[in-house]
Amino acid sequence: MTLTTPRAHLSAGARSGEAPAGHAARSGAGSAGASAGGSPSAGAPSAGGSSAPARRPSREADGLAVASFVLGLLGLLVMNILLGPVAIVMALIALARSTTRRGRALLGLGLGIADLVVLAVVVTANGTVSWSLAG
């Protein structure tokens, strides 16, 4: 048993860049690469590759911004030697990933730096890394 395909259909498909009907289904490409008209989908990059798709801020970056703010704030009270640098790093990562919560990331960065400043003042004042509110 042989499978025959009309010659006109193959030549017309080859000229327009379309795959024969059923070919996309068998190859697993589906409709990801081409729409019904045979043109590339809107989200796919062009053949020239002149422009990269725009990066959208992720929820992960927003979470990092909020976490850096909370850790920077908490670091003013306890464990500033640990929480200050962590808040700074998390804020910088969130800013690098273009978070929508840019203000929170900047506050986290500022509070992380303030944690390290408080640590430096306390170490200079009494020579220890520990401090208490009671005095």
C-alpha cells in the first residue's frame, strides 16, 4: 500500500513555506510555529532575530523585593550581621529582574545598608557585635 499525495498540493505548499496538511500534527509542531495562514505567530521572534521579546517582571522578583524589605526591617532589631547583607542581595536581584515593586526593593536595599551601618556603630561604640535595647 502506497500513499500518494497530489503533486500540485506539495509544490504549492513548498513555495509558500507551509507544511502539507497533517504534517504538523505528525511532527508534533502543532500550532506553535504557524497559524492557519502559515505566518509565524505574534509571539515568535522574526526570522531576522532583530528584536528580543520583552521580559516581563515575574512574581518571583516581586517576592524578592518584599522579602528584602521585611528582612532589612527585621535586621534593624536582631541579627543585623546576617539579615543586612541578605536584604541587600535580595533587593539587588529583584531590581535586576525588573520587579514591579521597585520601591520596596529600594527600601530593602536601604534598610540592608542601614543594618550594616548600625552594626558598625555598635561595634565601634562598645567593641562587641551584640547590642540590646535595654542599655
